[in-house]
Amino acid sequence: MQPKFTRGGKTIKSITYVADAYIEYADGSIILYDVKGMADTTAKIKRKMFWYRYPEIDYRWITYLKKYGGWIDYDEAQKLRREEKKKKKLSTGGLSTRDKLIQRKKDFEKKNVGGLIYPKEGTMRLRVKSPGDDEELLIEVIQFYLGRDLGGVISPATFGEPCPFMDKYKELKDSSDEDDRELAKTLVPKRKYVLGGIIYKDDKGKEVDPDGIDKGVMVARGVYQDIIDLYLDEDEWGDMTDPEEGYDIKISRSGSGKNDTSYTVSPCQKKKLDKKYRGTIDLEKIVRAQIKSYEELEELLDKFLCGSSGGEDDDRPSKKSPKLKDGKKKKKKFKSDI
């Protein structure tokens, strides 16, 4: 379809194509057939090139699906699969997983709230698993960050339950005492998102991490938005949780500081998920397992308020608020997205 050529002293290989079946009729018309199970990106590009270069040839993709009567046009099969999946995932409220992700995407666009995710520097490869029909791919959680030593705490307020951190934050934030309001700025709740799936030992996906089966991963808004974009791209990617036609994703982190860290989400080639790893994942169970008891949270809160979290990342204010040169106290906006 494209001959080899030379560029910069190097020979660029030609692009070739071999059909599965070639039929030429008595009237001179030609039909080419390609049998496809799950077309990858390269195949889709080659098809477009063929259509452009040989418009006079009837070039067709077909696939065999017993439930649809046997041999069927590939694109028609994909359409039927999407319609079947949409019908299957419609909830009593009329919102499918796709509809809910579209709504979440709109919410993100309305609220430009940043954040960081937890994967360490490097690349994490995982296969996201569905929490079930009509469920979002992730659970939204409320987290309090207590500094380098104490780390982050998932709040029971995630599930509408009492939380000493949330109570103290509201008390300090609404206080008439300025020092209390300054302290509240270090106890600000943030929205995070927990997805679940299969974690691999390497970024090639050759071996599953035995400790990474049905594991929860906490991510921030930007990563979740990238995952939503892939899910909604039905032409190229679509539902990554599908055990037959889904795909792994890579979450890559570069940088280690607060201001130089960035994350990217990239899809991997589509492949079937091993049957022993299939099924839904209970995200609520995973999140609840990380939530401490009310008494334990109270102890952590006492440590935080008493200055036990320590470390260079501890940015809690002293008893007196910092002042500007003119003697006025600095003003700092609350950064909560709750």
C-alpha cells in the first residue's frame, strides 16, 4: 500500500497488506475479506489506507459470532455489541455506566480542582475491574493529609458516617478565633478516587503481582478524567473493564516534588483477561478496610493537633499567624473541594 523509501539516508520499510480471502467475479468485480476477532489500531489504520488507495475494491471485515447467526460484518457486530452492553447496563434510574461517566466528566469540567495521586515515581500497569453493572469505575473518597509522618487518612464521612477530623475541621473553620481558622487551613479535606483491579509486576504486563490482585489504587481527579476519556472513546478504546475486549492501562508518574510531579494515563493493546482474575470488585469493602475506628481517628487527631506529625512537609502554623511587612496578617484561602 506504500512503497519503501529513503529518508535521511535510511530506508523506510514498505507497508504491505495480505487479505484472508480474495474473490473475483465474472463481471470483474472484486471482494476482499478479512476475518477479525478484535481489530487493533494498526489494522484500523491499514483499512483506512486501503479504502483510500483502492476505492474500486469492495474490502470487508467479517467476524463469526454464533449468537448473531454466524458470519457478520465486523462493524455491524461492534455496533450490536455496544447496543447490547448499553441495554445490559441500564439501571432502574435509566443511567448506564457510560452516562454516569459523562456526567462525572461534566462535573470535573465545572470544578477545576487539582490534586496528586499515590502511585510512586515510575509506571504502574493495571487492569481496571468493574465494581458491577451501573456502577462508576471508582469510588469517591474524602481524605485528610496530616503531614509526612502521619500521612493521609480516609474519612468515614466518605460514607456519611461520623468523623472526628471532619467535625474538628468544621469547628475550626467556623470559629471566630483567627488562630483556629488558620489551623483549619492545615486540616482541609480533599476528594480522591479509588479504583480497583489487577496490578502487574512490570509495565509489560507479563506477570501479575500476587499482592496486587483486586487491589485498590488511589488517584486524583486528573487521572480519573483521563480514564473516563478512554472509556468514552468507543471507536478506538472503550470499556477497559471488559474481560474479552478490554485492555490494561499504565499510570506513569514523573517528578517527585510538589511542583514538578505530573501523571499520564496510557492504554495498552487490547487483550483478554485471564479467567481466574475475572469478576467484579468490591470497592466499598476495599475502602472501608482502610478506614480506622472513630477512637483511632481521635488519637491521630490529637497527635496532629499536638504537633506530633513532624517532618519537613509539616506546614501547620504556629500559634501566631505570620504577618506582612505592614503588620497585617496574611490571608490564605481554604483549598477544600468538599
